[in-house]
Amino acid sequence: MIGAYVLMRIKPGMDRNVLDNVHKLPQVKVAETLYGEYDMLLKVEVETLDELDSFIFDTVRTIKGVESSTTLIVIKVPGERRAGR
């Protein structure tokens, strides 16, 4: 399982539309609106990096109101064992 955080900039007045759309996506575990440089934060879980790539470019960035996104990939979860370690 691959975890990622997606920071999004949303066009003014489109927050509700974007939030309604991302809540429908099974990859999204948490969606929160923010004050500051970014307008929304998604916590995402996918099986592969290819799935993450497709999710960001083909799903998130096509939602009406999304201006841009920055993705942070989780490299280690405390207490989680990784194969080969």
C-alpha cells in the first residue's frame, strides 16, 4: 500500500464542488479544507505508483475547480515493517 498527501489549490468559490467530488473517491481516506498556501489536503492510499500517477493526473486534476496540486509520497509509516528490512 502506498500512502500520499495531495495538497491542492482550488479556484475561488469551488471548494464545495471539489470536496463533494473527492469524498466519492475510494482512494481518498481524508479530505480537509485549509487556510494558507493550499486550500485542500487529501490523504490517499493506492496499491502502486502507477495507480497514484493515474489518480492524480486522470482524476484529481480533472475535477472542476482544481487549479493545481502537489503530491507528497509517504516513505515510512511508524511501526510498519517493510519487505527486506
